[in-house]
Amino acid sequence: MIRCAPAVVLLLLASASDAAELVGQTALRRPVALALDGDRSRLYTANRSSGTLSILDTTTRTLLREVPIGKALSDVAVIPA
């Protein structure tokens, strides 16, 4: 499991020109935990404020899906199949 501050997530997901736009979106979600899958192609983010799990493609740096889970998320882990 990898943990880092939301500011680091912005560096991973966006170019400098996109960072300002993402700051507002990140504040609405409040990411609190990150996890990479085994081949590092997917980044999973637990979002406390929105109660969602974001699934991102690390190659294309795009949001694939946002799944509603429930409020007050605090952690995320990837368990190999």
C-alpha cells in the first residue's frame, strides 16, 4: 500500500497546467489513501468527503471510474486474486 498527500496525487495525475483545475476537484473528494495494483496500471484512491473510490489508469492518467462506497473512508488496499 502506498500513502501520500493529495498534492502528490496531483503531480502523478496531471501536468502543471491542469493542476489548478484538479485542486478544486480534489477538495471535493478529499483523497485519504492510495493503492496501486500489481502491475501498477491502476491507482485506487479512497475519497473521504465524497465517499467514493476513484479508479485511475496510470498509463493514460485518466479517471476510469468513481464508485460510491460510503462516507468516512480511511484506507484502501489491493488484494491479488
